[in-house]
Amino acid sequence: MKNKLKLLYQLQEIDNQLDHLEELRGDLPLNVQALVTQINNIQRTITEKEEEQESSIVKRNKNEEEIERLIENQKKFKAQLYSVRNNKEYDALTKEIDHSDDLVKKHHAENDAMADLSKKLSFEIDEITPQLDELKKELKEKEEDLDRIIKSNEKEEAKYLTERSKIEPQIRKGDYAAYLRIRKAKKGLAVATVVRSACSGCHKIIPSQKQIEIRKKDKIYYCEYCGRILVSSDFGDNNE
Ligand SMILES: [Zn+2]
């Protein structure tokens, strides 16, 4: 049992160190994440606008071809006007000519509107792009800062993680689950010690009878106030 409690105590010590390394990163990981999201959103907006422009160009080219074809047909109809034999034929031809005139006008109007749209999209893209460049620059700086911090603590972190991976499998699954659960609920501190008769987690005084029992190290005790695992503080002494 004594060993079991000691393992929990050591696990908490290692996690305290790892938490400290994590704290050194400050808001940087969150900032980086937020910037990446912002950049992706702007990038998506730009891509959508570019795609809209491209499809409008395709449509405009198609309209241009259609206009050419209509004008060619019109030429043929106009030539045929000279050889009509009666009013009925003449009316049919002029009707065709008028109809293609209308279509040509319609396609021209459509193309004008799409040219305006394309111009508007270009303007909008130009407006957002500097913002995107600015955010990318900011992201690069933040990533470099974060990288520098991570790199400078890499060895230390690896050392703690190795120690942790040796201790963790020796702890009973149920105890480990409880440890993680309390740690999550209690801002990282799951294993508290008795310091000057009080729980080091919540600073409430522990009854002296319970303190004696805790020092015996024959059972897992929980702080009745904060619910943390309470162990004897002499685990911290190297002679233990
Ligand atoms: Zn407590």
C-alpha cells in the first residue's frame, strides 16, 4: 500500500512539472489555433469569389460564341430577304431577324452584368488579401515563439514523460482513473499532502486522528472537504 501511495504522489509530482511546462506556452497554442481558423475562413471566402469569377468567364465566353452565331445567322436571313417570293416569307424572315436581335441584346446585357460582377469580386478579393497576409505573418511569428518554447523544454518534457510512462502502468487502473478524474475537477491537483495539519489542496485542517492514519500509509484517504487523495508529506523526502 505504501508503494501504491508513493506512486500516486510521484505521478502528481511529474504532472505538476509537465503542467508547468505547458503553462510556459501561455496563450500561444490557443492563439495559433484561432489564427489558423481565421486564415482558413478568409482563404475559403477568396476561393469562393475566385470560383465565381471563373464560372462567370466561362459563361461570358459561351455568350460571346452565341452572339457570333446569331449574327452569322442574321447575315444569312438578311441576304435571303432579297430573294423572297411573297409577304409571308418576308414576314417570317424579319421575325427571325428581330428575334435574333433580341437574343443578341439579351446576351450582351448578361455579359455586361457579369463583367460588373467580376470587377466587384476582384475588388473584394483585393480588399481581403492584405488582411490575409497580415494574419499569416502574425501566425508565423506566434508559431515561431511557440516552437522556441517547446524546443527549449523538449528534453525536460521528454524526461518527465519517460518517468511518467514508467510509473503509470504500476498504478491500479481504478486508482489511475480516479486520479485523472480528480485532477480534471481540481485544476490539476489530485494528490494533496498534509502540510501543517492542513490539506495542501484546500487548506482545511485535517483532524489529528486522520493525520495519524494518513501517516501510516496503509490506505488511500480522501480529503473530506475537497475530495483530493491525501497522502503523507514525507513522500517528498528522498529517504522515503
Ligand atoms: Zn482538501
